[in-house]
Amino acid sequence: MQDNHAEHEQKAWRALFASDPDGLIACPSCDTLHVAAAVAPGQVARCKRCHFALIAPRRDTLDRTLALALTSAILMLAVLGFPFLTLSRQGLANEISILGMIGELAHGWYMLLAIAVAMFVIGLPMLRAAALVYVVWGLRRNRAPRAARHVFRLAEAIRPWAMTEVFIIGTGVALVKVAGLARVSFGAAFWIFCVMVLVLALKNASVCRWTIWAMIGGRNS
Amino acid sequence: MRARDMGWIGCHNCGAVHDKGSRSCRTCGARLHGRLPNSLQKLWAWLVTGVFFLIPANLYPLISNEVFGHEEGHTILEGIVVFAESGDYLVAGVIFLASFVIPAFKVLVIAILALSIQFHWQLDRRVRHLLYEFVEFIGRWSMIDVFVVALLTGLVHLGAILAFLPGVGAICFALSVICTMLSAQALDSRLIWDGVENE
């Protein structure tokens, strides 16, 4: 009886696969099969076994992602151009930008730290933003750019390595450490950086992987 | 029903379902694997490297400060004690969590996940999955201390009065964080739900 039931289920899955293989999703997190259903914007379809967010469409996901990615890039330019923090003690003042800080570090083996900061805080977040702009720009004009698959996979792979929000918490800790030793005042770049962290978080939330893959794959959903 | 039970391959990247024998995903172009090959070997290799870097990271000074030419170095734990002694309990707590508790806990959790898969331990899968998600989420936050060192060194230059110099511990710690992040990423989470390791 039990076997009969399993056989029946397998048969049903096979029929679904034969009629439209793209109508099925195997949960990337646990391999459980699902039938892809239409999900309303703002709703999330989760895996019934591991609760991985399979489909989480947003209203105007393309426009929103494009706008937020471009905004984050502009804010980053501003962050790099303006002073980040100013330190003063006993008449000596030192005003420095993030780029200046990286430049100060770039000597000898400290270079490794400079590279780490440049990569995790500036390079990778901007590379991800650029990759998303490339993919989304093309999709908005109803055709996936030639390299869209590689570029979107790259954008997703970079995600855990973009650490702007970790850096801002680090700034807080550093300020406490210096507080007793020198007077600190915030530059424009500090506040712009805070806004940028917010914009990047909104951007990450506006990307629905399933929707974008479906579009790149030439499906309408 | 899993894709594997049907003899199909689910793309680990985008979830598209494929016939057995397919090589690359028609939707996202990723190489298809029933389960990622050598997932656990890669996990162990990165994890052991990460633990290896954690030792000098805790023994050598993370940062030293030079106040009026007098240089003084602090390891991670000494730094936490300094914060606590000066009354900044919140910051001491944040650093204690990010630089000490989380790295140690993370290594432990990754090891438990790998062992439970390898030896088919009867751990609740939901619990294992929660642990996995926790490790994936928390990994990057350990970088806080590295950024603090970079900020202090790069920002604070007040002539002879005050300067910070990074210690060897900082770079070892950063490498350890990177290795353990790669270790967690090497794990094919589908193995957690199989309870069977193969391919």
C-alpha cells in the first residue's frame, strides 16, 4: 500500500517534469521538490521542509534593484571623496577619508590589512552593485545580456563578502577606543556611509533570485 | 520527495530540476552535481586551516598603541579586559562576542555538522539546519576587530602623541575568519537533510 502511494507520487512528478521542467523547483538548500506557483509581490514561498525562501518576489523588483544599486554607487563615491573622521588632541588635528586611511595602511605587511579593507568594504560591495546593474539593466529592456548568467552568479557569490555593515560597527568600536585619547568628530563621509549601509540592505532585499533566474532563463514569471 | 529520489538533479545554485546526466544548469549555467563533490573534505581543509590561524591570532598582539613614544601591545583577550576595566561594558561585550565567542562557537558548530553527516549521528535535522544557517549568517561579523585595527592604525596619527600599529595577530585573525567562512560555504547543505554522504 505504502509502495503504491510512493509510485503514484513519482508518476505525478514525472508527468509534471515532462510537461514543464521549469515549473518545478528543487530546494537549493535541501533538495525537496516543489511545484513553482505564482507568488504575489511581497509574499514569500518557503520550502516545506527547511523553510528556505524559494520565491520572494518584490513589486518592481528590477526598477527597485537598479535604483538602489545606482544610489549605493553614487553614495560610495561621496564616501570616498569626503572626510570620514577628524581627530584632535592638544592642538594637533588629523582629518582623514577612508581612502586616506587605506593609503596610510599601505606600507610593508600592513598592506594586507589595507587590501582587506579596500576589498571587503569598497571593492566587493561595488562589484556586486555593478554586476546587478548590468544584469537588471538588460532584463528591463526585455533581453538578458550575453553574460547575464555568469555575472548574476558572481553577484550572488560576492554577497557574503561585502561587509559594509560590519565596517560601520567596527567604526563604532574604534571610536570608543579612541574616545579617551583624543577628540573625535564625524565627517560627512561617516553619515553618508551610514545611509549607504541602509541602501545596500534594501537593495539585497529587493533581489528575488528565482524571479531573476526565471527572466535570465527566458521564462515569464 | 527529493529531486534525488526521482533520479533527478536539482541545481544547487538556482533550484532548476534536471534529468540525470545533465552537466550544466539550463537556467543559470552552474555545473550540476547531485551533491557537491568533496564537500566535506573541503570543509575540513578550510576548518583546520582556520583553527591553525586562530592560535597565533590569540597569542600575538592584535594592535599596539604608542602614547608619547611608549608602545604597548594587546592581544584579543587583553583588549577586551582593557575595555571592561575602563567601564565600556557594551563594547567589551561586542568584541568578546565577535572576536572570541563567535569564532570558537563557529568552529565547533561546523565540526559538529561535518561529524554528524560523516557518522550519521541522529541529530534533529531542523536543529542542524538552524546551526548551519546561524554559521552562514554570523561568519562575516567576526571581521569587526580587523576593521577596528585598520581604522585605528589608519586614522589615528597625531605625531608623537598617539599612534596605533597593527599586530601580527590581526592578520592571522582575518585569515582565520576568511578560512572558516570558506569552510562553511564548502558544505553542501543538502547533505544535512540526506543524512547520507556520497559523491
